[in-house]
Amino acid sequence: MQQETEDTQEEDDTTRERFIAYFDILGFKERIWRTEHHELVQTMRWLRKDLLEVTRRTVEVHRKTLKPTNPERVHFVQFSDSILFVTDNDSRDAASILMHKCTRFVALCAAKHLPVKGVLAHGLFTADFGASLYLGQPLIDAYLLEEQVKLYGAILHHSAEKKMSEEGLIPDHMCCVQYATPLQGKTVTHYNLNWAWAAAVLLGLNLEELRNSLYHQVSGQARIYVDNTFAFVDKVAKQHEHQELPS
């Protein structure tokens, strides 16, 4: 009976309403085939290092510009070509810092010509960082929607959209923009993170050079992602070209 009580308490401490973001690195299988193993390891170590820097910088900027009452943490977990971001709770501050962090993350990956796509979701989620246990409906929702997405970047699942709307974060959050998003076999309006704006403003990334570089990496069906991504960049990033993201 005592063991059951301890287990229940542990579950209570790790299971709560949270926001999560699930990302997938595109073309990872081809990278394994075509890249020397040590080079691939270096790339993934760079990714982890930059994720830590994104975490530090995002929290710093968030505290300086948005002045939250209780700055929230966003944890990340990386396994092979999958990256998971998890918030401590589902507060307004947690949602905002997650959007900032994911926007910067996609922008950094673009700067390194490492295409990623992902989905932000919300709901009851267990995150036991000590035991490496991560499960819940938000991860399933994010994974299934991410599989449908046909452009580089990140979009909001309706669970995240609903909660963020209730918190007053959207439609006016600086990192979010509504867009007719290409999914598997259809185009559906979703909120997208405006990573292209962040990449240009924060990193000085030349988006035209990025377009050409990505075209030189793929042919055939894979180029649909590039076409779709830069249709988004051309239409949406221009709407925010005079808006500055905190640096």
C-alpha cells in the first residue's frame, strides 16, 4: 500500500497540463547514408549545444522584454532525429517562452541548412526527466499532425491554439501568424511560427541563398517541401519585415 502511495505521488509530481513541441529532422536517413559517422555526430552535438544556447538566450530575452511574474522553464529532449520541448506547466508565460524558443530553434536550424518541421500541442502530459519517461495525448497529437505537414517550420495543433487563445496570446503573438498550410493532400489554415522573420532579423540569414541551397540538396517529391516553405516565406515574412524581434 505504501508503494502504491509513493508511485501515485510520483505520478502527481510529473503529470500535469503542459505545452509540448515535437520536431523531426527531415532527410535524416539520407544523411546517415551519405555522411561520415563522425560528421553526423558533430552535427548532432552542435544541435544540442545550440539548443542549450537557445534556451539560455530565450529565457534572458523573455525576462527582459515580457517581464513574467514567474519565468517558466522549457526542457528539451533529443533522441536521434527527434526533438521534444516540454514546459513545466500550461501557464501563459510557459506558452509564450515555448513559442519564442521554437521560433529561434527553427531559425537556427535553417541557418545550418538542417530542415526541421514540428507541431506545438497542449494537454495532460507526463514528463519524468529523471526516468526519461514522456507520454501523453499532446505528444501523439503533435506526432500525427507533424507527419501531415509539408513545409519546414512549426505549426500549432488545435489543442495549443485553443489554450493560447484563452490566455490571450494569439492571434497577436509576435511569433505566430495564420497561414493556409500545406498538409498531406490539402491546404488547411493553421497558426505557424514565423521563423523566417526571426532568421532574417536575428541571424542575418539571406533567405534567397537558403532557398537556392535547399534546392541544390533535393530533387523530385522532396522539393515540394522547399516550394511550400518559400511560398510561406514570400507571403508571410514580408508582412513582418519592419517588425523587430527582441534580440
